[in-house]
Amino acid sequence: NNNNNNIPSRPQQTTCTYITTPTYLILTMTDAKTDAPPQEQKDCDAKLPTVFHRVVVDMVVPSAPKQLEFLSNAFGAKEIFKHEEENGKCMHAATALMDSQIFLAEHGATLSDHDALPKTCLRLLLYYDGEAKTAGAKMVQHGAKELIPVEDRFWGAQYGMYEDPMGQIWALGTISGGRKLQKMEKGKEYQIVPEISVPDATKYIDWLKKALDAEEIAVYKAEDGKKVMHSELRIHGAPLYVCDMFEEFGPILDKAATCITIQCADPVAMEGSFEKAGGKMYMKVEKQFWNQVYGRGKDALGLDYAICAPGEPDDDKKDDDKKESDKKVEGKEDGPSPKKAKTE
């Protein structure tokens, strides 16, 4: 049902599958009405991960097996979880990649069959503490479209889906089983960070602040002083990059385009595995003018990836630089202005 008005509160039948990795042992969604012994259910629950990132990239793709294979070959991602419906569609799959997870779902599966959802896209899943209904209502208040309302789902958590004014798809949800959401440590960077490119980044950043309570960490303008070359925001502590679209890197679209930024120790080697797996680089990995080894490419589905090296230690101290800049403006401290940071 494309309008998702008849989504069942729990499935007629589900299966329980375990997939082990060096990092996780994760259990697929299970029907609470099954006859599993209480102790067995307790043991299963104890093996679920205890900490989740607050913003997770959630791919919608035509074929989950093909995309899981690509992520494995290109980046070394490990499949940790997959739930298939009776019709064979993959409703939800998860991979472990570096310090993060990437989720997948097949277009047409439950909660991924809305008319507004492209057959291939990068949906961003935003986790909330306690409940997410208020957050969904706030997004709608600021112009987002409610595609699927936030409701209690059969896996014991809330979930809903929204489209923001720039066409970016957001899923809002909560976690179940008493799990916790990861707190971002000061000065630490995630290795997997989504980046959203839009026609007017300044306007979009303002919308994110109002609708999703985003916190602006740093904004760096292009030479014209108008366009945003790179910005870093935090949504409940999780990082998100936002920038303007530039004609030098492709056509200016009328809606958001999302990219997965992957920071690794050896981006040249990752570029090689990416291309060997079928990806195509349209910007080769090399040292860029902002003093970072960086490149970009697309997979066979057209999904966009940035492959880069971590920033230099000094570039990671954006919070401290901002404070020093504020002090200088207030006349409390003299000294050099913050240096221009790297861009992704």
C-alpha cells in the first residue's frame, strides 16, 4: 500500500536469524507472540548492540543482496542483520562499516514503498530518545511532508518518514530494548558522515536549525563569500555536513543530493577497491587545495561517495577555533583568526 495506511502493528510471521561479525551479534525482528522460552528470548536480547549512532545512512535500493555485496567488496562492510518479508523483499538490513552502520531496504518493502520515495536514494534515519512523534510534528510545522506517520511498530520502537522542503527523505525513530544513543565526544570525528548538497545551503542550514534543532559548528564560505563550501552541523550530537552545489562539480539541481563521506587511513587503497567493485570515480583521490586527500565517485546505482583521509589534528578543533574567534570579536583576546578548515 503506497500510502502505508494499512501497515500491520506486527507481522503475521517473522523469522529469527543470527549473523556474527567481530563487532556485533544482531538478531532480526521477532514476533512477541512466538513461543520462544523466556530465557532464550532474554539471551537473544542481551546480544543486541547496546549503543546506536543518532544519524544513520539508510539506503533504499532495488536489490539488497547486490548492494550488500558491493559495500563488502568496495569498503569491507560486514553484513550483521537482514530481515526479509514473506514476499522475499528485504525490509531491513544492516552492515558494520568502520565505526558506523549503514542500513538498507529494498524499494517496495514495507515502509519503503511510498510513491514519494525514489527507487534508489539515501534516506537519513534520525534516532530520538524516548519518542519521535513530537519531532515529526515539528518538521511538518516547518514545511516537511509527512509520508508515514510516527507510530509504534512491531519491533518495539517508533518509526515514521518525512520529506523536507528540499526533497531529502528523513526517517524518525526510537530504539528498543533499553538501548542507548551514542554521545559525540568533543574533538572526535565519525568515519561515516552524510553530506547534503543543496542549491541554497544557507537557507537549508537555517531550516535544519528550526525543524531538527541542528547546531551549527562551523560554516566555511567559497571565495565569493556567498556560497557554502563546507559546513558541519550536529543533530543531537551527531555530525552532518551541508554545502552548496557548484557548477564545477555537476549541474545545479532543484533538490537535495546526498553523499556518504568515508574517512579512512588509506583512501588511495579504498579508491582501488571501490573501482574494482564496480564504482566509478569522477574526482580522483588526491591532495586537494584545502590540504586533504579527497576524491568522489558513484556506484552502479548512482549513489554518491566521498573517500578521504581524516583531517589534520588542528583542523579538528573547530569548537576551540570558534570560541577563540568569538573572544576576539568581543575584544577579550587578541590573536590570529581561525584558519580555514578542510572541506569535504
